Amino acid sequence: MIRIRNLVIDGQCVMAPLAGYTDSPFRRIVRKHGAAMTVTELASADGIIRGIPKTMQILRFHDSERPVSIQVFGNNPGIMAEAARVVESLGPDCIDINMGCPAPKVCRGGEGAGSALLRDPAQVFAVVNAVVRSVSLPVSAKIRIGWDDRQKNYAEIVRALESAGISMITVHGRTVHQKYTGMADWSVIREIKEMASVPVIGNGDIGSHDEAIARLRESGCDAVMVGRGALGNPWIFSGTVPDWTTRVDQMRDHCRLMVDLYGDYGVILMRKHFSKYIHGFRHASRWRERLIRVTTPDQARVLLESMREMCLEGLPPG
Ligand SMILES: Cc1cc2nc3c(=O)[nH]c(=O)nc-3n(C[C@H](O)[C@H](O)[C@H](O)COP(=O)(O)O)c2cc1C
């Protein structure tokens, strides 16, 4: 359990922010399956203070997602502080500062934001300190282990974060240069856990519940964070192995939540989730072909109904 002021993370496996996937419906689902905390996808500090509708939409959450953290990116201390005050007024449990996103549109420009911040520990200090001073919520940061193989400056970054008043650090065990290639380096995550005075959450390449437990034990981290491994598999948090009827029911419930929030467009947004849930299903590629073409809630319902019947008829998928 992690306890930071009013934030209580009651469990040791949390859901990672995944832009394009971890919206409110998805976060509600993983919380129900045992994720100990959820985080919104990254939202631009600039967009927040300008009230850009697309950005503001990212910040919406439902009470059942709590504890929920809102993730913000930016490199200007003043703008970040102002954005943090707006975020705080929305009532999340934590504010997370993104220092791990390698996408050019986030890192762009001289010092840049997202993972580009890691190249400049003084700027890390300035940004985090400004945010910490402007709100009373706990402030956490999500970092990578360095810029590239030659600049693994995590020790310096951790010191900068701590002296700026950070409450918790999540470490994705890759360099920025690696993007998503190679493997996360859990020995560095362990080293960071040993040196840090605040709770540390380890992240990278956890593909199963057992792996989550093993990583937790080996690294000594306070919690681990699962990202891609939870797509189409929210059961990764509970460790249960659902039968295929249960999986199809989950697809249906997920789709309903999407339509409730986005209207019919929710079905289009649901396609990428369908294609994850369907992994391992009998004749998966044929079903996937059909699921990724649905355009209305009715079409989705009919398809899922026939999948369900197939499961009930004892034609086990896989
Ligand atoms: C599609 C996608 C979107 C992501 N979006 C975010 C994001 O918004 N904020 C963030 O801090 N990390 C983001 N990440 C990084 C993940 O949170 C996580 O650190 C990374 O995927 C490694 O964990 P995993 O191997 O369990 O997926 C994203 C990763 C992916 C694949």
C-alpha cells in the first residue's frame, strides 16, 4: 500500500497511461478488475490553460476510477503551475508529470517537454517545484531511465525530482532513444528504488499477473505499472483466467460504456479494443476482420451475440 497524504493506493499493480486507450471507460474497467490506481493519458498544460475542448475531454473522469491521477506535460514552469491549479480544481487524487513521452510533437523544440525534459535536470527541478508549490495534491512524475545509452542520468533526475518536492516516481525502464524497442531494464528500476526516498513504481514489459508479482518482488518497488499487457486483458490485475463467454461479455460491457460516453462514435473507438480482446479466439482473424468494420452499436451487438452463442455451443475458441 502507498499512502501519500489523502492518496491511498491500496494494491501493488496500477494501470499505465496509454494515449488513445486509457479513457474513462477503460479506466473504470481496469479498476473493477483490481488495478490499484489509474492515470489519464497525457494532457498538454498549454491546452489546459487555454481550455482547448479536446484537451479538457482528457481530464474527465468518473468516481469509480479513483484513485485517479491526471497526467500533464509541458516544460514551462509558469504554465505548468497554472495548469496544475486547473487540474486540482477538477478533484483528482494526484497530478502526474510526464517525462517519458518520446513523441516528437511532445518533445519538440529546444528543451522540449515529455521525455526531452530528462536532458535538463535543472528544468526538471524548475517544472516540478513550480507545480508542487501551486497545488496541495500529491505530485508524481513518470520518467524513463535516460536519454540514450550514453546519457542514463537517472540518478541526477531522481535527485532533482526529490529536491523539488515530488511525492512518487514511476520509472519506465527504457531510454528515450529506445522508444518501445528492446526490453525494459529492471536492474536500473531496482537501483532507482534503492536510491529514492519516495515511493517508486516500476514499469515496462509486464505481460501477465505472475510476471507482475515477480517484477514486484525482484525490484523491491512499492508497486508495478502495467500498460500494453492490460489491453484486451483487464484480468491481468486480478490474475483470474476468464472463460470466453466472460470475455465476450466484457467486450459488450466495454462497448456499452463507450457508446454511453461518445455516442455511436464510441463503436469506432471500440474497434482497437475489440482487436485486442479477440486475441486467441477461435478464428480470431475472421472475427477481427468483422469487428474492426462495425459502424453502429447494433452491428457490434449482433456480432458479439453470435460470438457468445458460439462460446455457449461449446465451440471453445483458441
Ligand atoms: C499507445 C501508447 C500510449 C502511451 N501513452 C502514454 C501517455 O499518455 N503517458 C505516459 O506517461 N506514457 C504513455 N505510454 C507509455 C506507457 O505508459 C508505458 O510506460 C509503456 O508502454 C511501457 O509499459 P508496458 O510495457 O507495460 O506497456 C504509452 C505507451 C503506448 C504503447
